[in-house]
Amino acid sequence: MQTFQWARLKENVKTPLRRGAWYRVLKLTPTEATLDVKGKPVPLPRGELQLSPTPAVRWTVVPAPKNAPRFPATWGTKYAVCPNCRDRAQLEGQPANMRCHRCNGLFEIAWNEPYLATA
């Protein structure tokens, strides 16, 4: 039996989670997952989540949100989410890896992993 310990959104829904970021699973039932979001338990429908037994090790490439007033327009059509600290970063070109300005981690970028094809 596989134990899921990490989850991220697999649908573009309004939640306190950052799109593309992985969160630790605190509790899992057949219909719901409770995630640790900034130290607080947040229950979400299990069907809205992608589950994984291992933490992410690569940047997630996320389509830019539509009609988001705080999203920097200069970032273009996509951005990246750090697998370690969940910080967002601008993508310039198509580098194989990138260093996070927040946690200083150097990680590969998951260009071949489609995520939320429509934001």
C-alpha cells in the first residue's frame, strides 16, 4: 500500500494553496486530504489534488494566472515554483536548472511535466 505524504493542486481552483507548490499531507481519507499550509491544517477535496509519496525535487512550471492583479505582467506566460520553499520565480529563457532567490537551493526545472495546462 502506497503512503502519500505530499500533495499539490491538480485543478485550477480557489484555495489558500500556491499553484504548483507541494504541501505535506497531515491526514488522508478516501474523499479529503488535510494539508499543512503555513503551519495550519487545511482540508481539501482529494479529487482536486495530485498526491505523491515523495517530496518534489524540481521547479514546477506554472501557467500565468489570468486576471490576477498582483501577478507581475513582466513575467510573461509562465513562472516557476521552488520545490523547497514554494517561492515563485520568473522564468527567463528555458534553463535546465535555477537557483532560488529565497532559499538559495539549486534545482532542475520540470519542463517536461505539464502542470495546469489552462490557468
